[in-house]
Amino acid sequence: MPLFVSVTRLGLRGWLQLPGFFRANRPIHLQAQAAPGFLGGSVAVDRGLVFWTLTAWEDPASMKAFVTSGAHLRAMPLLATMCKEAATSYWEEEGNTLPS
């Protein structure tokens, strides 16, 4: 069964956005851990206050249910004020291992 993988790239506007970003991130992390269909994930930090997330789901419907509810939905309006850029990509990945 293939994994449904989502990758998000968020570039913060500056250092002043870090406290709010981290405040929003914790509840989203907890929501993902408890979400039906969530198979795993990781976060990476890049130069220039850029954060990458990688999550794997059983199917697109599971990922969409997560994105459109709870802490994640409440944080979405913050993107316009916190981020200078935001991008998301998703695809199906063969196998049962998170891509690196």
C-alpha cells in the first residue's frame, strides 16, 4: 500500500515570528500524532528561518481531515502574518517507509 506524503516549506518573515510559530506548532504536532491515518512525520530547519515538514498518511482523505480541522485549521490564518513564503507538495510514495 503506498503512503500519501505531504511536504511543507514555511519561510518566516523574521526572528520576531519564532515565538508565535512555536506556540502554534506544538498543538499541531499533538493533533497530527492523534489524527486517524497519520503514519509519521518529521521537521527540519533550514537557513533563513525556513521550516520543512514531512508527513505520511494512509490516504489523501486522512491528510485533508487533519489540515481542515483543529489546531492546524486555527493556525492557517497566521501564515499571512508570520511567513514570507509557504509552499506545499504531496505525492504517493511506494512502500511503507518515510522518504528522507
